[in-house]
Amino acid sequence: MNLRKLLDAFKDETYISISEIQRRMGIGYLTAGKYLVELIDKKYVYKNEQGKYVFDKKTVDTGINIVFLDVDGVLNCNTTKDKCGGYTGIEDQKVRLLKQLVDKTNAKIVLVSTWKFYWYKEKYLKDKQDDLANYLDMKLVMQGLAIYDKTDDYDVLERGAGVLQYLNILKLKGIKVNKYVILDDELFDYFPTKLTKYLVRTSYREGGLQEKHIRKAIEKMAD
């Protein structure tokens, strides 16, 4: 477990204690104590006059990690048997691989795929989603995942521009992005937008998302 994951688990809390770290993170007393000491050393936490350990909200800014997700060629491939209407569906095994990446990096999923066109973040718009968007939500929820948001492209071939625009919007909102990767089977405009170093490229004809891609994505987000 890294410190960022612990901070994220307590992001809405005012107080923290060794016993609460134990309970939430499923670790032993001594390990929990070491994490509390590290939080104090890094000035994320201080001890108030009542003897309670309190988060310093001015210091704690964990930011977010993002997986920009394509669907076709990532969560499916040319041998996928699953269907959604007349379209190639999504393989549960590939969603489980995606979950490995999300869990390991504590990342949020942002859609860059054309599947996003009728997918909506807002709960009051969910009944306006098409069958593909509902199917996508269901497939991810079955594996304990959820889509956080989607990019907005001026052109379907300008996914990189959509990613950069999304990152800029988060910056304007004061949301810090620590690390991000792009899972896609096509290059689109990732070269001219200088995003290839963040791209983990899969292949629709060669099995879509695989273990090797997850390892590579984790490495990129650890750099």
C-alpha cells in the first residue's frame, strides 16, 4: 500500500487514528502506526490540543490518476464472442484486467472511445443513454468498476486533442492530475499532440487488452 492510497481512503475525513487506519486498510497495528508517523512527518496530519490527529486540509492534495479508455480493440478484439445488439461486445476477462490497473494505480476511468457519445456522467441523464452505454456501464459494474467521466472531441479522429482539453478543464477547476495513461488500439492524433509517451497501444486483431499492456501501463504511471 502506498501513502496516496491511504490519503484517498481518508480524503473526506477530519480525524485519523491508528485503529481507523487498521480497520480501513486491513493492516496490522505496527504498520498502521508507521503510516501515521509518515503522515505526521510529511505534515499531512498534526496533533491538536485534545490529543486527536487531524488532517491539515491545506497540505493534503492527493490529486487523481486517470486511465483514458478506448473500448473497441481494448475491451474486445476480433475473436470476441460477446455481442451488444449488432455490435461487438465486451469481454469480462479484459474488464478484469482493466480493474487490475485501476486498483493498482488508484485511477479513475475517463472514456475516449466513440462509445461515449450517448454515455452520460450525470445521474439525471442516465435514462437517455443508448443500449451501448448502458451495456458498458453494466459490464464495468459487474467487475466493481465505474466510469468517472468522458472527453469531448471536436472530431472523432482528434482524441489526443480531447485528452488535452479535458486535462486543461481539470486544471481550471483546480483538480490536480498526478499520472495518466491512454489505452487505445489506434494512434489517431497522439503523435501531433505529443501524447504517445502516455499511450499503451493494444490491437483489435491481436487480442485487445492483455497482461503485458497492464504491466506497461503500471510502469508508465509509476515513472
